[in-house]
Amino acid sequence: MQNFIISKNFLTQKRKGAKAQSFYKIFFASWHLCAFVLIFFSYAKAQKIAVIAPEKNVQSETFIEKLVESLSKKYKILDSSLSDTAFRSANFETPFNLTTTESKLVSSAIGCNYFLLVRTENQRRASLTKNDYFEASAAIFVVSSLTGRLVFWKLELAEGKIPNDANKQLFASTDKISAEISSKLNEVGKDELSEKPTPNIIELPDENSTEAKGLRPPLPFRRIKPEYTSTASLYGIKATVDIEIEVSETGKIIKTEIVRWAGYGLDESVREAIYKMQWRPADRNGKTLPLRVLLRYNFKKIEKED
């Protein structure tokens, strides 16, 4: 009987131990999850964002006010007047069509991790399928201070019978836009930190330098003109897209980077055209080699003659 009692006590203690162990496993798992959430939230909250409207009007100011209110729940939003002053002091000729170098310099002056440029419009539109209406639009450019790249671009549209109705619909979209920006920045932060330069890639030397002697840069066998997108055409966008491409010694495109961005689908249009071309590799005195070159594409709307 004593043996039985001892065994019973042993089993009881074992069960208690198992329950305690299970409890601690759940507790520590929950603690780690909470810690991760807190760390992630703290990291996001530590990110400094500047929101700027290079073309100020009442519509853009109201839109930015509501967007900032939504973004401030996750990020530290810098004082708009100070950010605006720092941006305007750079006196950019084309503030919505910056190079990555210009973007990094102005980010440093502002002291932000990312800056948002906002362009708003409200205009009357005609349609063949419905009555004329007013369209309120907001083009949002999100730029990384680390790389100067345009990491997110969105054109938000809203319609109304009168301008004020369209604006109200546009302003109501700021929470949705904020969520999209937040989701994108989570991806971008990881990608930018893990990015590594291409090994053994050669920069195209100055044409008058000794390194340029005998060097023939890569050229496409078939040139393809990037499309001037319908979105760019609708808003009469005039812009330049610069792209750096890395071509291997076999003529394969290793990597592309937009180093002057434009939005409105033009960056994607240029990249798509580059990949469709077949490339002859660079060579020096008959020997092929991997090379990085810069290409430029200018876009503007050509009005049709009557």
C-alpha cells in the first residue's frame, strides 16, 4: 500500500510538473511575442518621417493634416514647417523628379528616415459613359533617406458632383493610404539593410581617361522605347528617368537601379524596356567584361495637332 501511495504521489507531482512546464512554455512564448511586438513598435515609432507639399494649397494642407494624423500612430512625424523650409531651401527645379543623390542630401538636411512628397489636384473631368464630374487626386511619393530611392508611389483618386464632395472622399482615404505606406516601409527597411553591391562590377570611366581607351560600353542589339504611360499622359507629366544598369560579360542584365525617379508608372516602364532589350556586353580590346552604365529617358506629353 505504501508503494502504491508513493507511486500515486509521484504521478501527481509529475502531472503538476508537466502542467507547470506547459504553463511556463506558454508564458515564455507569449512573453517573447509581446517583446517582439514592443520592439517592432518601438522601431517603427523611432522612424522619423517628414511630410511635404512642394505645391501648397488648401487641398494639400488638409490632406497632409489627415495623413499625418494617421501616420503619427506608428511613426514620429517631424514638424511640417521645419521640414518644408529645409526642402524648399534646396530650391529644386523639379521637386517631384529628384535624383537619389538629391534625395539623400535633402533627407540629411531634414533629419528624417523617409520623406513624403504630396501633390494634390481637383479638376473637372468629362466622360462618355456618365455625367461630367470632379476628380480629386493625391500623388504620394515616399523616399528613403538611406538610398534616396522612391520606395512607394501611389495615386489616390476620388470623384464627386462638386469639388468639395470629391475632396471629402479623398480625405477619407488617408487611413488606408497610411496602412499601405506602413506595410511597404516594413519591407523596404529589411531589403535595404540586407542589400549588397555586385562584386567585380566595373564603372564606366570618363571617355577622356586612360581607362576608357579600348573600352566599348554595352549596347542593345534592339532598342525599345519605354512607354509614356496613360497615367503620366492624363496628368501632363514632364519628367526624366535615369537608370543605372549592370550588364554581365555575357550580356545579361544583372541589376537595375532608378537613380532619378518620376512616379506615374514611368520608372517601371523604363525598367521593363531595359529587360526586353538584348544586350551586347562591354569589352576592352576584344575581351568582354561586366560594366555599369547610366541611361537617361526623357518623357513629356506631345499634344496632338488639330
